[in-house]
Amino acid sequence: TIVKADLGQESQIERGVALVTGGRRGIGRAICKALASNGFDIAIVDKVDDEEVQKTIAIAEQFGRSVQFKKLDISSIDQHRGLVSEVQSTLGDITCLVNNAGIQVPVRGDILDVPEDMFDTLMDVNLKGTFFLTQAVARQMIETECTSTERSIITVTSANAALVSPEKGPYCISKAGLSMASQQFAIRLAPAGIRVHEIRPGLIETDMTAEVFEKYSPDVKAGTICPMRRWGQPEDIANGIATLAIGAMPFSTGDIYNIGGGMQIPRL
């Protein structure tokens, strides 16, 4: 599905194309909105195509941007090159990749009971799929003639890249691996002027955290988990990503941005 921008609307700064994985709803939708409002055309990638996708498209369209949706499970690595080529030919050069897609463990429990197939599925999406999509986009960025346009790759990991949650061990492991991958890409792509950033959300109120909302809320409100004493909202993450994507932190690459109300701060 491609929705073309309304040429009757006032144009903004043209920032190129932002490819957002897991952009269907929640944090992904907020990211699409924030980037569209800052002048990016949007390529949404998600493994589900439903009415939620149409809502996100409509939101991005309100800012006069062109929007493309591609149904794709990012663990399908053989389709990455085609995805990048399709986006480039229909929307233009990808100047920002936001690796937002990710899955949680289906059942929280003892790490000694984690089955191999569940571990593999989670790694295929969270780590392997994200790694190879980043590789594909990075190659396109390098091969494209460099202009003054800001270029960035922003990966959404988790506070669990550093904080241990034994009941969801494979998830934590996948995010820790993704954090190291982000550092590797930052070093490799810095000479090409491509900035690489990592966003570590804390407790964000989304569908993914709905099952633990009641469990964690008392400690959030008491400040024992989150010093700012509230759950984060998708917009908190999206605004941070937009700040980086537009180049407002121009001398930053390989940095880790914790957006979790202070929950990453060690204390006694």
C-alpha cells in the first residue's frame, strides 16, 4: 500500500525516507508520527497487515508525507535486499533506519526450562533479522552518493540489554547482543557519515507490557523501579528517536540513550 503526499499541503524540510520496522502500532506508530512530522517520508515494515496499519498510515499522511507499507517478517533475511530496493525505487533513498521490531518471550519462566525452538525464534527476529536488515540498509546508504542529508541507523533495544530479568532470559540476551551489534555498526559506518544510535526504553505502556502492568505499577508509582514515578509512553521513545534522526546530536555515534525515567541508575 502506498499513500502519496498531498501536494496541496505546505512542504517541510525534505529529510529522505525513514524505514521503520514494527511500525504498525504502539512505539512503532509513535515513531512514524514523529518522523513524518519532522519531514521524513515513511516506509513501514511489519509482519501484520490490518486496520492498525491503516491508522498509522493515516497519521503519517496528515503531515503531507508519502507512506509505503510492506508486510514482512524481518526474520526472512532473503527478502531484505528486495525490501530495500523497493523502498528506494518507490519512495527514494533510505536516510534513516529505525530497528523497532521485536518480540517478547511467549511464556515467562525459569531459564532452565527455555526450549530451543522458542530461543531460536526470538533470536531470529530480535537479533539476526535486525542485524542483517541493518547490513542491507547500510550497504545502500554507502552505495548512494552522499549529500548533506543526515543519515542514521537507530536501534531500539531495551533496558534489559543491561538489566537482568531471569523470567525472560532469551529476550535479555537478544537485546544485549543487539546492543553490541549497534556498537559494531557505529565504528564501521562512522567514516561514511552515518550515525548509529541505540535507544534503551524502560517500562513503556504498550501491548507488549500489558501482562505485567499491574505487577510493576505499584513499584513504578513508589519510585523503586522508576525514579520519575510513571510509566513511559510511546511518544517518549519516538521523540528521542526523532531528535537523533534529524541530526540534533550531530557529534554522537555509538551512544546508548536510556529512556526509562532513570530506572537504569544503579542505587543501593
